[in-house]
Amino acid sequence: MPTSKNNRRKFIKSVIVAGTTLGVGTPLLHHLTSEDTSLVPMLMPDGKLVMVKKSVIDQSTVAKKATEKEVFDWMNDAHKK
């Protein structure tokens, strides 16, 4: 009887450890693989279509919000031509 109790305990512990590992490891693994493999098509100035990793684009872009003055200046300049 004591050996069957120990076997059950070992089994339950291994199931808990495996579940925890899968629960924690899967999102991390998915994040690493999806970021590296996602490609975005981009058109080059010479008309060639190239595939670029999304992570490279995210690193090189800087999000800056235009001010109201910049928008009005752009509107005035664009409509004068």
C-alpha cells in the first residue's frame, strides 16, 4: 500500500510540474518564435518587393505625434501647390 501512495504522489507531482512548465514556457516560446518569423512585405524605392522581419521595423521606427501647428503648416503648404 505505501508504494502505491508514493507512486500516486510522484505522478501528481510530475503532472503539476509539467503543467506549470507548459503554462509558463509556452507563451515565452510563442513570443520568441512568432516575433522572429513574422515577415512584412515592403516596397523598395526601385520597385522591388522585399520581405523584412517585423522586429527590425519595430526597432527602427520612432512614434512621434505631430503637433497642431505642424499639421496646420503641412495643410497650408500642401494646398498651395
